[in-house]
Amino acid sequence: QVRLQQSGPGLVKPSQTLLLTCAISGDSVSSNNACWNWIRQSPSRGLEWLGRTYYRSKWYNEYAVSVKSRIIINPDTSENQFSLQLNSVTPEDTALYYCARGIDFDSWGQGTLVTVS
Amino acid sequence: QTVVTQEPSLTVSPGGTVTLTCASSTGAVTSGHYPAWFQQKPGQAPRALVYSTTDKHSWTPARFSGSLLGGKAALTLSGVQPEDEAEYYCLVYYGGGWVFGGGTKLTVL
């Protein structure tokens, strides 16, 4: 059974960098069959897919157009986890952030409420 | 920016059947968009129900089914139960990224 455990600060100041981590158990971040996603949810923007990383003989990243200039998703094979880095945050980035596995999104982290203030 | 549109709200009687749809601003939704469906109840993370148009997860009740209907992705609930009252979201792939619909609030009344 796959479990995703999120960690990271719940409060970030405007213009600073949001950094969250998603630790994986029961699967490998380097799996050739999986993708690793970040998603957020807010009352104003609803559910929003932010991006993903995946390994298919080499690493690939895909990002949503809305955040493409500010986002980095990094795999960490030594710790079997992946991270979300969102730069230059504004109050509009206040949301509940989730990590999720796969193209079928079958496993989700517990969610991290991040407030930009 | 691509917009995915769902019915904002639907109401169904217990035991009834209801179909939720998911439309794309770029044209017809096809199997190549790998549409997926999620259920979310208050205070919980979304739970995946259907992926790749019709495929179900092991935990998805048999009364849920996914399809393509008139150029849209569709989620049909047959024999609705009170516990099916929730927000439902579709998710569509556009070659390089995914876009969520705005959600349908399903009321069982």
C-alpha cells in the first residue's frame, strides 16, 4: 500500500519561497510506472494541478502554465521523496497543497494548508 | 487557458440515477484526454473513482461508471446512496498538463 506523507511550513511570507516535501512509502520515486504530482485547492481557484515529475530512463517534469515560471518539482532518490518549490509567492498562493501519485491519482498525501501572509 | 466545465450542482433521489458531465473549451473530450473522476467530501482529500475514461479503482463502488457522452466525459451513478452526496471533480489531460473541472455538488435528497 502506497503512503504519501507531506511536510513543510504552513506559513510563508509574500515574495518568499514555498517548499513542501512528499515522502513516499510503498513505491519508488524512480519507478518507471509512476508519476508524482502536486495539486492545490483553494476556494477561489478550486482544484489546480501544479505539476509532476517522473522517471522514464531519465527524469521529466511538466508544469501548469499558470505557475510555470515559478515552480520546480524535484525528485530526491536518496530519501525516496519529491518536493515542491514555488517562488515569489503572493496571497493568491494560499491554498491546501496535496501530493498525489500516478496518472490515475490513486494515492494522495494528507494535505498541507499553506498561508501566504 | 483551457477551461473544463462541469454542472455546478445536481440533485438526485436515493436509488435514482444521475449523470455528471465534463466539457472542454478546446472541443470534444476523447479517450486521449484520459479523463478521470474524483469524489471529495468535506474535510477530506479527493478520492479517485475513475481514470482513463472508464477504468475503476479497486475501491470504486460498482454503481459508479465512466464514459464519453456527446463529446464530454461522463460519470454515471446508478442506484444512488445517501453517502454519495459529495463534490465531484473531473480531470482532463492536455498533452503536458492536467486541468480540473470546477466541480459538481451532488445532493442526494
